[in-house]
Amino acid sequence: MAAFEMDACPGERLMRNRSRHRRRNRGNRPGGNSTQGGNTSSGQGNSEPNGNRVDGNIARPTSGQGGSGDAGGGRKGGGGGGGSRNRNRNRNRNRNRGGRRGRGQAPASLKRTPAEVEFLNKTPITPNEWIQLEKGSSEPAMRVMDLLCPVGKGTRGLIVSPPKVGKTTILKQLCNAVEKAEPDMRILCVLLDERPEEVTDFKRAVNAELFASSSDMGFQDHIKMAHRVYQEAVGTAAEGKDVMIVLDSLTRLARAFNTAATGTKTLSGGLDSNAMEWPRRFFGAARKLEEGGSITILATILVDTNSRMDEVIFQEFKGTGNMELVLSRQAAEMRLFPAIHVKNSGTRREELLLSKDSLEKAWLLRRKLAVASDMEATKTVVELIKKNKTNEKILAGIVGSL
């Protein structure tokens, strides 16, 4: 038995060499297939489908060119490893070419128009002309704004509003008050993603130029409408005239651009990293120009909506304006209208808008409200508005009480 095993070894080696030679010749033929290498006649020497001979636990390449062909067969002159790399490279190249055209680009063009370039080349300054809303309206909300957060030509103002606190009513009163107080100022009222019946109601209540894209329209319509209003305002201000934009709402504008901008990095709340570029440009256009002309923007922004995206949008715009009118849900629930959070509302550099006497009296009122709770302060202001027909009488009474 031992002699038989020794005699069988040379024959087995010969059969293995012949099998290896046949596999090598098949791999060198054009179109040859090296994946079908057969088994040897002995169970001790098996070949894998990729052309490697397995001897125990060690795999040895059978090709003399340093590698075996893969499932597609080798090229003439050696193994097929290079062909595999080329095929993978081509696949990656084709994958990078396809499916990315237009991704990450907002529908509205970011290219600046000549009118916009002319507008941006002028010198922006801090607002120093007061728009006295009380002259155009005796509504309590307008009088509270004059007292606590005055609006000037070129103001960049946020109306921070939870749902159902009366922001739409305040916007209507604001448009009508500015129309009467500043007859020469052009007023552009923009409603984005609002209910259709709300658009109709706004149209009947306000005489300003109304630009509306209701909730039954697509995000592309919202973007086109906002872009059109922006160009109108920039062109008017570049001519040295005053224009005001009343926008409802900045949150919905940002949502529309977030839907349009795809394929870039996603931030917290599902907000695309490029979605805020154009809304920031829109809101940042508000300014007073030293050479003449101004763009005033008063835009609502939504809070307390249980939406992480809305919260991120609010944080993006918080601090970018120079005036904030904060509405209070608690005051609205207590039926204290206008539901304005008087402690959190205010205007930066209000000393440039008000006279020295009016400023000192307004600061005295602030000091009196500071020692009260939030709701007590709101209640005090509402009662003062009801008892006195003008803000001048309110301030005079504050001075007399000290």
C-alpha cells in the first residue's frame, strides 16, 4: 500500500500540470473564460472558479502574469486583473456623471441684475426717519408699536408670532396705517402659502399692492412671487424712492427654498444647507440709503409650531433685524389684544428715530413696565391705550406719576 501511494504521486503531479496548462491557454485566448477551470482527477487538488489552485488552506495563482482573471475572463497576454480595475473605474465615472445635473441649485436665479448691483453699490445707513403709525391709524396695535418698537424708513423688522395670536390683523392695520402716514411710500404686501380665503380677505381690506401665492400653489410659484417682489423693491429703491415690503411669512419662504434646494448637506431639522441663502438676501435688502431711497421690510416669522425646521429658521434670522415685535400666545389666550409681549419687543438705535423728549418719556415707561410680570406689563399697556386717545397723553401721564 505504501509503494502504491509513492507511485501515484508523480502521476498526480503530471495531471495537475496538464490541467494548469490547459487553464492558462484558455485564459490567453481572446474571449477565453478562465472561470470554468475544471477539477483535477484527484480530490487533493481542486481549483477555485477564479482560476486559483487551492492546496490545503493556501491559494496559489495559476497565471504566470501575477493574477487571474475575474468572472468576465482575462485579456490576451495574461490575467484579467487590469480589466477588472478598468471596468470598476468606468462604472464609478458613469455613476458620477449621471443623476447630479442641477442638484443643489435653487430655482430662482442668484445672478444679480443691474438694478440690484446699482442698489448694493449705494451706502446703507441706520434708519433715522420715523414712520409714525399713529398718524395713519388709531388702532391699539399701531400705537403700541409707536411707543415700544418704532418703525423707521429702512427698518428690517421681524414680527415673531405663534399661531393664532392675531398677526394677520396686525399686518392689515399696518398696511393701512403706512398708506395714510406715508402717502409717497410704495407698499408691497406679500402672502406666501396662505389660505385662499385669507388672500381674498386681505385683498378686500388693504389698498396696497398685493402679491399672493396661496397654499394651493406649488413651491415654485412661491419662489417666483418672492423673486418678483424683490426685484420690484430693489428697482424702486435704486431710483431713490421709499418702498415697504410686508411679508407673511418669512418661515414659509424659507420652506419653499428648502424644498427647491436638494442634493447638498442637510442641517438640523431637515433644513438644506443652501436653502437659506436667498431668503437671507431677501430680508437683508432692507436698508436706508445715504444717497436717497429705502427698503423697509416687516416680515412675520413663526415660532411654537412644534416643528424643528421652523425653530432652526427662526434662529437663522434672529438677530439679523433691527426691530422685533413679539406676539404673545398667553396674552391672546387671556384675550388681551393686541397680544404683544411688550417686554421683548423693541427697536435698535431708537434714539435716531425719536426726539430727545419722546425718547426720555418712552424710557420712563419702559422702567415702569420692567418691574411688572410679563402679563401685567401687557395688561398695563392695553389699559393705557384704552384710557388715553393719544400716545402723547400716555407719556405725559407717565411723567406726571413719577
